Amino acid sequence: MIWGETEFAYTEEGVEVVVRHIPAWVCPYEDDAAFPPGTTDELIETVRELMAVARKTQAKRPSLPTQEYLVRMAS
């Protein structure tokens, strides 16, 4: 395992949330990743919040084509 970044994708009811650039210990040969303490809890909370926003938008504007949003957080 090496220290680097990974991404996490979650799909539910036609909505997909992808969180990129997550600091983690990653395997250079497989898709395995191990997160430092607290990161998993933050990731779950972030995915839940993004799913809520996506569902709200989907409900308000069901006729819109596929939407993609990029959120960047300064460190």
C-alpha cells in the first residue's frame, strides 16, 4: 500500500455520486484502499448530503438531461 488518493462512487435509484481525491492508503495493483481514521465517516456524510441535493434537483427538474456537478473544497 502507498499513500495517495482514490475515489468512491455510490449509485442509488438512478443517481450516482462520485467523490474524488480522497486521501488513502491505496494498492498500486488492485482497487483496494484503506482510509485514515475519520475519513469513512466524513465520506458517508458527504455522499448522503450530495444524494439529497441530487434527488432534490431531480424532483424539481425531472426533464433535465443527465447532470454532472463538480464540487471542490480548498484545503
